Amino acid sequence: MTLIKSISGIRGTIGGKVGDNLTPVDAVKFASAYGTFLKQQIQKDKLKVVIGRDARISGPMIHNLVVNTLIGLGIDVVDLGLSTTPTVEVAVPLEQADGGIILTASHNPKQWNALKLLNAKGEFLSGADGAKILEIAEAEAFDFSEVDDLGEITVNDAYMDIHIDEVLELPLVDADAVAQRKFKVVVDGVNSSGGIIIPKLLEQMGVEVVKLYCTPDGHFPHNPEPLKEHLGDICKLVVEEQADFGIVVDPDVDRLAFISNDGEMFGEEYTLVAVADYVLSKTPGNTVSNMSSSRALRDITEKHKGSYEASAVGEVNVVEKMKATNAIIGGEGNGGIIYPELHYGRDSLVGVALFLTHLAGMDCTVAELRASYPQYFMSKNKIELTPQIDVDGVMATIAKQYAAENISTIDGVKIDFPTEWVHLRKSNTEPIIRIYTEAPTQAEADALAVRFVNELKTVAGI
């Protein structure tokens, strides 16, 4: 399945047959559906949409198709060119635009691309709106503009600098304090737009930058998902350069991982924990992360006298819960920081600037900072099921068996035991159940995962 249509957008591999892969025809079809949706929802003479892309090899091709499709619908386009997902999110309200599209397949390998769709607030569309766009695309209910009513393109390549300025102006970001510490940081930009914007931000904060894979040519030097098994080069370079730490982002710069000064992973789960610790120490309040994220955020929040809540998995769900609880910071355990003081979207720049300010006020190394936080260990597994198995029925049986425990069923089944938890989720695209566990030791997390894999197989009869 290489073309995935979902309520959050469309993504797929480049090349192949129409409807099976992300071909030029599919890109035009879904750009047409998005533009048509905006025209149906917003009654005004001229609509405006902001568009940016990451550095994928297919980026310019998909970019030109999408831009010109919107022009054909009579929609004006603000073209940011090479950009990041959070930069486009920041630009939409600043431009008073009616929506935005970022062309990126996030952490997927280079053969993938995607259309991520935003509303007028620069936030991801709701599930209901995404479903409407899929219906419009399926029906091909498009009505293009006549020649005198075509849209116009305005090129604006200043938004990465504007985004940096917006981050540096945040009250909790102290570039002067950071500059005084004379930090040295290695940056792995995975040869995408993060290789431009993260070093620029660091240099403006007075940080010495060592660049690794910061040429935005779209030739990813390793799997672009910022996980430990993909990051051997930067872990080694941080030690060789005697750097204070390392920074890794994914191709569209909404996921953030740190490498400690000893060359070890800080842990994607702990990116949000560390940044939240700083933010809460200055502005106490509530936090949100998704159900598959570490319990460490809850512990840190409660330490600062705040309230923590977990949302269903997915950025839209995290944002919705943050708004409902007036959370001052939130995000996801994959290194996604959402800081509403700037905007409701995962933003690596905000994460970097707040983390640096936090570190500048501490008299310790990054490894020592990491060791100061509650220690939890996760295990992530999955089991494949035959299509004939009633996955919902299996999940309902497990929920019933553990009804006496602290249990949530808003997104699969999450069972909170006193010192550990397990989260079982059904995949939306294939017959599998994902099993996430967390415990005080890796051995306990792994054992809990094995236990639930066996229980699920028993219930499913496999």
C-alpha cells in the first residue's frame, strides 16, 4: 500500500500507477480537492494559501503541480519554497491566509512525499474536514476558474528567518544567556531544510555549530526517522568534537532529538520532558501528551504543581486536548514540542531554543540533566493478525479482562498499572495491533510487552 489517503492528508511513493502511488495525477487531484474544500467553506472573492516544501528530490515537481493547481482554482498562493512544517504553520496566520500546505512525508524515506493540509490558523485540519476533502477527491467535484480569474503567485523566501525571529522573541527564550555559555553543538539536518534553519537559529543564539548532513539536496544519508539505530554518525561526532550536545531533526523539522555530550541518546521521549521542565519552572500550568508517550511528563508536571492529561495519538488530538485543558506546553513522545505561546504545532525550533535556555541556567552537562529526570524505559512491538480476525472484538475482550485496573479506551486500550503501563492500538491501514509498554527498567518493559503479545494471541486464537 504505497498511496495512503487519510483524514490527515495524502502520502505515497513517487512513480508507478495512478491511484496506487503518489503520481502527478494524484497530487493534482488532492490539491484540487483541498482548494475546492476551502472555496466551499470560506465565502469570499479571493482565497490565499501558503505553500512550502522540504528538500526531498521530488519536492520541486510536486510543489509546481500543487501551486499551479491552486492557481487554476482561482486561489492566490504565497510560495515559501524550501521550508519546514512549523514555518508554514507560523506563516499562515501572519499572511492572513485561508490555509496552508506543506509538501513533506516527514520522517519517511526519500521515495515518499505527501501533502499535509492546514486550516486558516495554521493548524492541521480536523478529522471531519479531512473526511470532506477525501469525499471531494473521490467524486472529482472540481470547478476550475476561467482565465480572467486565475490565482496569482507571490514568492516569499523570508519565512525561515521570520520564524527564527518569532522564536527568539518568546519571553522564555534568552539568547544572551545562551551566548554567554559558548555552547558547541553538532547538527544533523538529514540533508533537508533543517540543515539550513537549525544552524541559523543556533548561530543567532551565539552557539558554535558543527554541521553534519546539512546540505538540503534531499539525499538522506540515513533513515530520516531520528531513532538511535539511525544516528551512529552524530553520536560519534559529538564525542570527537567534544561538543556540549547534538541536535537531530527529521526532514520537515517537527521532530527533535538530542544527543548527550557522552554520545548517548538523550531519548526522544525526554525532549518534551526537559523542555516542559523549564517552561513549567517559569510558568506553572498544565501539560498534555499522547497516550503512547512517557509517564515522565506526568511526573515533571506534578512536581511543578500542574495537571497532566493524555490524549489519543495524533497531533490534532494533542492540540484539541491542550486547548480544552489550557495546557501551556504539550506534544508527543516522538520529539514533537507544541508550545502555544508561538503556535499549536510541533516545532523543533521552539524546542531547541527553550532547551538551550534551560541548559544555560543549569550547572551540569546534558548527560547529567538527562540523569536527573524520572527513569522509564519503553518497548514498542506489534503483532500481525489475519484479516478475518475481529480486532475490535479482541481489544474489547482485553479491556473487559482488565476492567478493575485504571483503564482508558478512547484510543485502543491503555492500562495504567501502579509502576508500568501498556497501550494497545489497532492500525488504521493494516491488520496489526501495536503494543507499547513502559516500566522502570528495560527488562520489565520487555516482559510486559511479551505478556500482552501472548495474551492478545490467545484471545485472537493465533
